[in-house]
Amino acid sequence: MHEKDLLEKGLALPLMEDFYTIQGEGYNTGKPAYFARIGGCDVGCSWCDVKESWNADLWPLTNTDEIVKRIDACKCRSVVVTGGEPLMYNLDYLCDELKKRGFKTFIETSGSHPVSGIWDWICLSPKKISPPLEEFYTKANEYKVIIQSKGDFDWAEKNVHRLRKDCKLYLQPEWSKVDEVMASIVEYIKANPKWNISLQSHKYMRIP
């Protein structure tokens, strides 16, 4: 089968890396999970800490069955699919195979592409330069906004009213700006207690 057909059917994906670790951000911080990072992103945030993931051509097109086999060897039954922007690809087959094996499926996405796959948890991290599609506001379990300047608080609030009532709300300091924005985030959350703070705890723990 041609590479284009494999990608369209989700039978192969440009896998950048996969590893077993502890979730470091947001609502599920501290829980073990297997991470699969898919290469390719057309959003291109200036503060992205995995810019090497943007060009999908740099990463080998890996048979999805092989990805599932590697995930299935893990003791933990939770898998996080991230990127890049993983929803640039059809993830139906990947999720179907993981569900057959009893996995809980989590995804981290900007919401800039239509959803595919079956997800137990959708972490929506919106980006100003490529806002989420409408469908994500009612599907997101978690809404995580990166704060790098005071103007980002207005962006964080802009679409909260469109989210599910039970969606968890997080503000996360951009890693290189932590010292500059942390005090402002703390004060903002104290004044607006519907929000929670998310820290990139895996960086403090020095784990992937």
C-alpha cells in the first residue's frame, strides 16, 4: 500500500518518539502513562519546546500495529497521544486497537484539526494563531492555556463560556517565562478560582 494510503487510513504514523513516563501537566499530573509523540505540526507556536516535531518528514513512517505492540508491552493501561499536532492524522485505527487491549486513551491537541479516534480524555490547549474547531469546545475534558504574558489571560477567558460545564480549566506558565509570569498567574487564579494552575512538573523532576 502506498504511504499516502497508509497515512489516510491511519495504518502508519510518523512516530517521533514513544516512552513510558509520569504525566507532568494538567489534571492527570503524577499518573503513569505511555506517551506516543507523532511528528508533524502546522500550528508552530514560537514557544514550543519540541520544535523538532514540526516536520513530519524527519520521522519514520511507523506501522501502527508496531506502535500498538510497543504500547501493549507496558504495564500501565493508559496512553497519551501527543505531538506535534496528532490530529493531523487519522487516529481511528490506533484507538480501536488500543481499546481492544483495554487501554484508556488520552490526547493533547490544539483542536485545529477534526477529531478522530476514541478518547477517554481530551486535553485542549488552544493556540491564538490557529484556534480550535467548534467541536472541541463540547468535547474537551480539560482546557489548558499557556501563559507567557499578561495579555494571555484575556485569551484564556475568551472561549470559556463555550466549554462543557465540567471541563477542567488550567493556566500553565510558558517554561522560559516562569519567573516572569508566575506571580501574575497565582494572583489571577486567586481572583478567578474557577481556574487551576498547571506546572510542567516533569521538567522539575528531570524526566521525559
